[in-house]
Amino acid sequence: MLNVSGLHLWRGDRHVLRNVSFTVDAGQCLLLTGRNGAGKTTLLRAVAGLLDPEQGEVSWRGTAARKSRGEFHAELAYLGHDAPLKGDLTGRENLRYSIGIRRAVAANEIHAALERTGAQPFADRPVRTLSAGQRRRVALAGVLLTGAVLWLLDEPTTNLDSDGKRLVASLIEQQLAAGGIVVAAVHQDLDLGSGSVVNLELAAA
Amino acid sequence: MKAGPLQAARLVMVRDLRLAFRKPSQLLQPLMFFMIVATLFPLTLTPELSRLRDAAPGVLWVGALLSSLLALEFLFREDAQDGTLEQFALSGQSLTWMLFAKTCVHWLLTGLPLALSAPVAAVGLGVPAEAMWSVVAALALGGFALSLIGAISAGLTLGARRGGVLLSLLTLPLAVPILVFGADATQRAITGGEIAPPMYLLGAIAVLGVTLAPLAAAAAVRIGLE
């Protein structure tokens, strides 16, 4: 479903992505590994369409993602290094607005997602008062709520405790079981019990 | 079910309004600046109302322009830093439309209050009471055009670490027509002339801004996100 072919990308005078190709199908997880600066984040951003590659193409369901950006993005959830949350809003408000612009979302859905990621106890505090791990749990609830088929996760376990790491693994397993696709940049192994996992190691530029 | 564009725009607006009221100081800063500038002129220039009246259009419009430049810094900066703009770009909604909604809220929070408070400053500058409505209308319309044009520069300077000076330099040349016609409308209102011609021109600039500025701002923001 997600097909990346011959991706070349330069950042300034650095050739970060050199001929990266892969295919991920429904129910599969692709784990991107590689040293710091190997281009994991760059690759994820290029797949999401935030970066324009110099060469190569990202295609989704057989059509170039560039050409049907709206449809592609409606099926995609991207979670970067920092949780995209507003410090002055509570976690619940953040989700209501950020998910609401994508799809109609009910309050009990938000509640259920916050419960699932263990963010419910602190969901009504302004996000600026939360710890980095707590913010990540709120952001993960947001990823769940998008209902997206394709998840692009950049170091999803950063700042999470061991319990949180298991949570990420189980969320990914659940997504794969539902026929979704996960592409995640990781440093440590995620210990995914089930589901088909493919590894892609990026060589340092 | 995918959210419709109107629903998405409504949520963007409600969210920005809520954020603004949680941090009122940021909201009041440009307004305070305008009021200070406009009230200092009568103190320093001359106490003669007839001479102040001549300077009034210039004082009001230069004050409004500088204050709107101050406010433009907040238009996209925070959203770019916390990843909100990135999520807008990936939301499946049109980025152009989302930024247009944001710009409208920005005007509601900065341009409109400035226009509404202008009579307070205008009285001190000897503007006659019967000209007040025209002064407010011209500042409101001109402020809307300024917000739209400023959105382009605000998008372009996202990548710059200290974008403030650059933002002013980029916006000023584009803002000059608004300044000229706006001050002309105010001048005519004070002397009891016909304000329609400059108001039509201001309206034309605003319409041009509505149609083109969000497109340009979205293109600029996309570059800024790279």
C-alpha cells in the first residue's frame, strides 16, 4: 500500500537519503533504525510530504502521494519528536481541536482514547504543566483518534517509562491487527510480540 | 467522517480565540502601543486642535500600521514552534483555508479592537465626532487588508530565527497603498468630504488580499516547514 521508490534527498550539501526504497503492506510494521543523523526523521518527513525529495516517489494505494495529497493526508497520522500540543490548552482541548479539524469526533471517543493511553488522570491540566512523558501519552491518544491507516512515528517511546513502552508496542500491535500500517523510527527494539515486522537500517551519510 | 471545511475553520477560530483569552497580555500589547503613540502626539506636537486635526490621519494610520506589524509576529510563530502548522499541513484539509481562518481571527483580535478603540485616540487629536464612524470603518477595513498581506510575510519569515525586522521590511512596501488610501479616507472624513472613493480602493485591496494572500501564505508556510 505504501510504496517508496528510489528516494534521494539533500539537506543543504548533505546527501541524506540515498536511494531509499521500500514497500509496506496492510498489517505490516516497518522499523527504521540507524545511527543519529542517518536520516530517519528526514525519511519520515519525506514520506509524510513535509519534505520534497529531489528524486524518487512516495505512492499510496498505487497513486503518487504528491498528486492526491488531501486523500493521502486524511489517512495518515504523523507524530514527530515533539508532541504537537498547545501548552495553554488542556490535553482534552488539544485533542478536540486537532482531531476535530480532521474528522467529527465525540467527547466519549476522546475520553476512551485518553483512557487507553493512560492520559486520562491528567487530561484536564494545561499541557505546559505536564511532563514530557505525559505529553507523549496525550499525543499518542491523538494518533489513535485520527483513525488513520498509516502511522508515521518518530521515536514513539521517547520519554516514556517502561510501562509506556509496552503501551506503544501494544498500540502498534493493535493497529497492525486492524490492517493498519506503521512506519516507526526507533533506537531500541519495541518488542512487538505479533505482527509482521520489517527492519530497514539507514546508513549514515 | 471527514470534517467539512467550514467545521474545520470554525474549530481553528474557536481554538485561537480561546488561546488568546488565556494569554491576554499578548493581545493587549499592540493595542496599548497604538493608544500610547496616539495619545503622546497631542502632548508633544501642539495643544492647538486645528493643527492636531491636520496631523490626525497620519498619526492614526502610522500608529495602526506599526501596531499591526507588532501583532503579526504572533500570527504563525507559536503554531510553527509547537508543530500545529505541521499538523494543519497534514490534516487533509486545505492549508490555504486553515491559514485564512487563522488570519481572520488575528484581525478579530488585533485589527478590530484597534479600530474600535480609535475614537478614544481620535478625540485627543481633534477629530470631530461626526467623522468617528468613518474613521473606525476605514481602520477596520484597512486593518483587515493589513492582516492578510502580513500573513504572507509572516509565513515567509517562519524559517528566520529573528524574523521581526525582516517581517517589517517585507510588509512595509506592500502596506503603503493601504496607508495612503486609509489616511486619505480619514482626512476626507475629518474635513467633511466624500470618503467613498478611498474606501472603495481599500475594499479592493482587501478583496485582492482575501483571494491571493492565503494562497501565498500557505506556499510560504510549506517552505518554512521543510
